[in-house]
Amino acid sequence: DAEGAQPMPRQYALVKVVQWYLDFLKKKKIKDCPLTQERTFIFLGEIPNMKEHCVVVGHKTGKVFSGYHTENFVELTDEET
């Protein structure tokens, strides 16, 4: 894709929302996107019958977020964990 393809996060990895998606939400003035309520998520994996969409869980709250594009998430670096 135009933003540079990132590998899909590993199952159960700690992830965050990619910056370009946060910038997109801000530019479009979308303030109520549930993904902005958390900083860190646990990547549960891709939904098998909904390719390129995944399930993540908020690391602090345990809230489940499903149906978001896998490309919206990137694994945390060692420094971020």
C-alpha cells in the first residue's frame, strides 16, 4: 500500500495503532473512534472469514475491538514495552 506495507503482527503481540491511521482520524476530525481510547493492545489475530481484519484487546481495559484492518496495527518495539 501507499503507506509502506508492514508485516502483520504476531498473535498475542503487544501492538499500537499506526501513526498514519491516527493522523487520518485527526484530519477527518473523527474523535469517537474506539481505537483512540487505548494506547496498547494485544493482537489476537486475523479473523479467518474476514481477511485483513482482526481482533485486538485493550491492554489496560480488556475491551475487545474487532473488525479493524490489520494494517492499522504495528508491534511495539522493545523500547516501547
